[in-house]
Amino acid sequence: MKRPINKSFPAVVTVFGSLLLLGSLSGCHSSEGKEGKKKEEAKTVEAPATVEVFSLQRGKLSSSLQVPGELVAFRDVDIYAKVSGYIKSLNVDVGSEVKQGQLLALAEAPELSAQLSSADSKLKAQEALSIATKANYERILEASKFSGAVSKNDVDQALAKRNADLAQLEAAKSAYREVADLKKYLEIRAPFNGIISARNASTGAYIGPSGKGSEFPLFVLTEQKKLRLVISVPEAYTGYVNLNDQVTFNVKAFPDQKFTGQVKRQAGALDKRLRSERVEVDVINNDKKLLPGMIAEVNVPLPTKNNTFIVPKSAIVNGTTGVFVIKVINRKAEWVPVKRGLEADEKVELFGPLQEGDQLIMSANEEIRDGSSVNVK
């Protein structure tokens, strides 16, 4: 008996072949994907960075500090009257140049003249009395040399009277000098060479050490041929400024002209508010171009005292973790924390745990991680 032929068999074969084909295709795709992933992973492994290095050396760096300053008179005084009186004459005015001891004004005080006359009269009377007691004592002393003529008690009393009158004479002389000295104060004289920068009195005005006459000084005397240039040096730069250093400056009145001065005084302490040191520079001003009160732009040289490490600015990284340079040791990068000093001409003074001859990266940045491998040019 013949079996019936299954007509669906070719279809089953066809489906089975298709599945084999799909399986082989999928296998091919999976193998190709693995190979591509390996290539991508190989690409993600970064090659060591190629860097340029330099050898760390010591040197000196000269920089300068730009700070504002103020010119003030070397000496500037307000002149008041010592005693009460009225101005009799004025010999100077604003802008007058005066010499030390020159008479600026003359005042008058009639009561002082009367006091001086009274003191003079008392002095003359006391001088006459002293002469008389002295002569009396000498006579008694001479008579005492003869036995029984004068008792010893009389000699002692005459000596005591003579000494008392001499003391009264000295007191009279002192009283006279006191009034005479007060009267000298009616002559108002210049205490030093300078220029009269202010005058607040006129002839006939009342003057005195107290009351209305002393509200304002009679004169303001200013020394103009020598000035002080006052500057404030920030704390970070105080160690670079020394006595006798030369500084230059200019003022708005003469923008094209450079003036010089010499550091003569340092405060030796920091201002509690500004945290800076007051430094005074002496300026010779014989031509009187500069005026007290002018504001100056001052250039203070800041040369390094000792040999320090000098590096380019590009070698220093101001990172989020601090300031550091990158040292190369056996093709490995090492971050070294440092502190900056003076800066000038794209170079920086450097302080930190470094040694001369260390290899530092010329152009450092945070992308070169600590401990990473590097290639040196």
C-alpha cells in the first residue's frame, strides 16, 4: 500500500533553512559588534600627554609697586599768640617767604608794660637794700675783730639780714625776668624758614591764648623746600622696602615729569585698619614746583633680597585645590603646592618644597592629573 505524499515537507524545509540563515547572520553581526566594542574601548584609553619641561633655577627678580601717595610739608605749624594783646603791626602776608627768627607781627599790651615798670622798681629798691645790708654786715664783722666791741650775736644777726636781702633780690630779679619774657612774646617771630600759607588776623585785632583771639592761628608757617611723601605699603611688600631706597613719582600738575625721593622713615608697624605700613620719603623741592597736599602716583622698586626660584607664569596653576606646579619624576606628573612672590615680565618668584634642577612642566594645567603618565619632549 502506498503512503500518501506530504506536500507540506518542502515548506518545512524552507522554513528550517531560513532559520539557519538568520542564525548565521545574527552570529556574524554579534561577532562584528564585539570587535567594534573592543576597538572603541581601545580608543578610550588615552595616550600619555606630551609636555614641555624646564629645569628649575634660582635667580633675582626685580619688580615695582604702584601706590598712591600724598605730599605733605616737612614742617607745618600754626602760630598763636602767647599773651593777650592787640596787633600793632603785621610784617608778612600769605605767600611771604620768611627766615628763622624774622619778626612776623608786633602786638601791644599796656598792662604788661605797667607790670614790667613795677617789677623794675621793686628790683631797684631791693638792690639798694641789699647793698646797705651788705655794707652793715661788713662793718660789724670788721668791728668784731676787736675784743669786746661787738658781740657774736650781732654778727650773726647782720649775716642773716644780709642773706635774707640777697634772697629777696634774687626773687625780684626773677619777677622782673618773668614779666620781661612775657613782653617778648608780643613779638611774634618765625620758628624756622618757610612760607606763610595762611593769615587770620589784621592790624588792631585782639589776640590771646584763650578766648576769641585763639579760634584760629595768627599764621600758618609751612616749610616748602623740603617735603614728605607719605605712602602706605601693603603687608605683602613691606619686606622689600628699605631705608634710603630711591622711589620715583609724578603728579597731575606735571604729568610728563618724574620726581625722585629717598625713603627715610618707616613706621615699623602695620596700620590696624588698612594692614599696611606707613613709609615717608624725603623730597627736595628747591624749585618749589611741588606743593603740600598734592596726590602722587608712586613707583616703589621691589628687588628681591636673595636668590629665589624664578618660573614662568604659565608653569603655575591656580586650581580649585590651591596653587601648585607640576613636577615630572620618571615620566610621572606630581603636583607640588607652592606660594607666589613678586611678579614681573611674565615671571614669578616661587616658594615651596622644590630643589634646584627639578623638572617642571612649562605649560601646566589641571588636566594633567597628579600621578598620571606624561611624555617629555
